[in-house]
Amino acid sequence: MTFLQVYLVGLGVAMGMMALLWLASLALRNASIVDIFWGAGFVLVGWVYFALTPDGLPARKGLAAILTTIWGLRLSLHILRRNWGKPEDFRYAKWRAENGPSWWWRSAFKVFALQGVLLWIISAPLLGAQRGNGAAGVLDVLGATVWAIGFFFEAVGDWQLTRFKADPANKGKLLTSGVWRYTRHPNYFGDSAQWWGYWLLAASAGAWWTIWAPILMTYLLLRVSGVALLEKSLATTKPGYEEYVRSTSAFVPLPPKRK
């Protein structure tokens, strides 16, 4: 099968999963479940690519599939624990209120189909890394290293924030220690870095042109659903946030500025 043929199978798998999630969201009256399955969706599509691409370098194929599985399942489990027993996320609740009785079918396109298409577009390096028989080289090592740095910041950042919020004494306070001392959004930076790691693996296999995927993921994290959205909320709800902004990098980890 050609790259395009396998890639289109990935589209079918992604949209099929989103269709099932949409039906489940109607029964649960909660569109937030789509967030839980975002990471797991890449795991599913990644293994489909693995199964349909028998001619790639085995070591690179296995590395790409395993790293995707670790990232995706950790993210899905983290969001599941975070959202368990809580009401629908405020973004989807707002859209539900704005759209009224028509939300049931609008959500199929505005939430689930949109995220399915984005998942498919961004998954291109996962397929690119599965193809090509070129020997493993510097780009593979660099890709795994960049991925590991990203995983550290995302996983540790989420873990530190979860522990911080679990302490009632921290209610209304800012977390400014640990990895949060070096970047205001270690989890978003880590997510982006891991996708650049996947792309480096794909580039090593010859699929350097899939660079649109990490660019799009980074843009979404910075300008759409990540940093920009959260910064707007925190600036008005967290005392001392302006000072934190002045001393701490927004995205890429850097030494804190002196106050």
C-alpha cells in the first residue's frame, strides 16, 4: 500500500472512533469525553500504520509505535483521572448553551469530526516513521532525545500540578516551583516537543515533508486550545499571575528572570 492509501485508512479509523464517541456523548450529555480519547486516538491510528506498513525499518517502526503508545495512554489516563466525576468542560458547556436544541447534531461536526480530522492530519509523522528502509542514524537518536525531554516536562508538569491542586492549602495559589519555575506551561511545551521528536523519526525515514504535523500541533497548543486560552483565564483568576508572567518563560523552559 502507498503512503496515501495507508494514510486514508488512518482517516477512516479516526473518524470511526469519533463517531462512536459522539454517540456516547449524546447518551452521557457530555462532549468532554473527546478530550479523554485524544491521546488514545493517536495510539490506535499509530498501530494501524504499524500493521499496514510491513516494509519499514523494524527498529524505527517499533520505537515510533512504543513512544506513541506511552505518550497517548499516559495523556488519556491523566485526563480521565482529572475529569472523572466532574461536569462537562466549560468550553463545551458554553457551546451547548449557545446552540440549544441543535447542539446534538452540531457537536458531531464542531467537536468530534473536527478533532478527528485534526488527529488524522497530525498523525502523518507516525506513518512516515513506519516507512523507508534507511539505516538508523543521528536523526533517530535526536528524535528519541527530544521526545524524552518533552515527555519529562509534560508528565512531571501534570504530576506536580495534580499534587499541588490536591492540597486544600493551595486553593487560589499559583504553582511556581518544580518545572513550573522554568515555563508557565511545561505540559504544553512537552506535548509539542514530543511531536517534534516523532517528526525527527519520520525525517530519518525520508518523510521530512510531514513537518506540517508538529507545526500544526505547536500552533494549536500556543494559539488555540492551549497557552492562549489558559493565559486569558489565569490573568483574571489568579492573584500574582502578572508577576509570574514577568519572571517565567511562557513556553520554552528558560532560567527564571530575577524579580
